[in-house]
Amino acid sequence: MAYDDRLAARLRATTSEVLGTDVQVVEKQMFGGLALMVEGTMACGVYQDAFLVRVDPATSAEVLTEPSVRPFDMGRGPSKGWVLVDPEGVADDRELRRWVQRSTSYARTLPRK
């Protein structure tokens, strides 16, 4: 299944708003979806029709209790530090912005690659 192009366009615009032009953001096609690399570290993306979000693994259990959030699992069990937010959880631009801020903020704490 291809990824949601409309969500990808919204993600690009929101990420640009959140980070501005001084932060390097690179798009990569990964796992049949779209990944956004922030300063060399994957921060978020689009997987099928859902928003893929990188979170601090220490907070994963708490994040999974939020509405419209489920584990990211590509067949080998849930990926630590990654969750999917279903379309209804990012239908509102304010919610998408909140998730983008969360994922990019966490990714920027990680060592650059």
C-alpha cells in the first residue's frame, strides 16, 4: 500500500513551520513510506495512512494510551520508540503540529548521524 500523499504534504508544511528554514530536513523513501530526517536523524514520516512518530522509548507506554495511537510493527514486534497516529488523530492541523513538535524535538536530542 502506498502512503497518503495528502498527509505527506501536510507533514512537509507543518515540519517547515515548526522547524523553520535553518534546520536541515531531508525526505527519504523508507519501508514503503516517507521518512523525514531532521539533521540526519529520522524523526517522523508517513506509513500507509498513518503518521509515524519517533518518541522517547522511555515514554512509549504512556504515549500508547493517547487516542488514535498504536504501536508501529512491521511484523517483528513493536518498534521501540516508534508509534503510529491514525488519521483521526492528526485530522486537525493543531494535532499534527503537536505530534511534529514532539517527534522533531526528541529526534534533535539524539546524536547526529
